[in-house]
Amino acid sequence: MLSLNAHPQSAVTPARLRARRGFTLVEILTVVLILGIASAIIAPQIGSRGDLKVRAAARVLVSDLIYAQNVAIAQQKWMFIKFDAANESYQVMDAAGPAGVDHIILNPVLKDPFIVKMGPAGGSRLSDVRIQSAVMNGVDLAYRPSFTIAFDELGTPFVYSYSEVNTNEMLDGEVVFESGPHTIKVTIERYTGEIKVE
């Protein structure tokens, strides 16, 4: 016997047919158009993210400063990082002095001279980043400005002056990177050598 209240589950109604059809061509084209507009707006910003590039350069410098400080402590010898803002580079050394005395160490990863280049000479990685300034000031006025930071056997920061051919207690030190309108500052604390990124 067939009940009047029973509805067959397999009955195909026009509403069910429309629900199974999928998307119309207009709907698909609308989604593609929206994705195209979104990618046209977002993609150029991803490629020119100067804020990310200066942060990357700051991270590279922080790791190199920490490395030089740790080598100074571990090997009980002076380590130096000499900045050359005009040539957008810096180098890590275990000896500094008059012509011919500077000794650039080997990069522990790349096994070539430990020179980090920014700007166009820096290759694709840091080619959009410039060293805006790199100044280390000593307590003594004769050591202001200096462009070389030194770490002693305890990891304490000093400044090295090529004109004085000597080191002096560091008063303050900072390196500023820029990429387009974005800048970031790396500072080295006076007594502890603590490195901060601002």
C-alpha cells in the first residue's frame, strides 16, 4: 500500500536540476576578472617591498656583528667590521691598521673573503638596499666619526680609527639601511655590545 505522506527520494524536480548545473560562464568570468584585478594591485607591491628588503639587510648585519663578537670571545682576539658607505659594503676582519695590515677573514659559509655588498654591486639579493650611513663614535673626540667597530676578547665594542691607528671606547654606533622610502637603523650599545634594530 502506498502512503499519501511518503515522498520518493529519487524524484527529480526542476529546482534540483538547477542546483546540479554548476557555474555559468558569466559567473566564472566574473571570478577571473576579480582575481585579475586583485593580482594587478597586489603583485607589484610584493616585488617592490622595500620594508622587507631593509629588514633583511638589517638581519644580515646583526648576524655578522654577532658572529664577529662571538669569534672575538671564542678565539680571544680582536675582531673588526669596517663599513664603507660610499661603496655600499662592509667587511669582517681579524686585523686592522695602516695600508696592508687589514686582514679580511673568510666567510664561514661561502669560504670567500667576508665582504658584504649592498646596492647594485650586491647582486640580486640586496641590490635595492643602500647603506645610508654607518657611523661609530668613540668617547674621545679624535675618534668621531669612525667607520670601523672592534670587539675585544670580552666582546666589548670599541671604535677603530685609521687616522689614530688605535681603538677607543665606543660612545655609540649605528648603521642605517634604506630601500626606496623605507629605512631601518641598527644600533650597537656602548658597554654590552647589544644590537638593536629600530
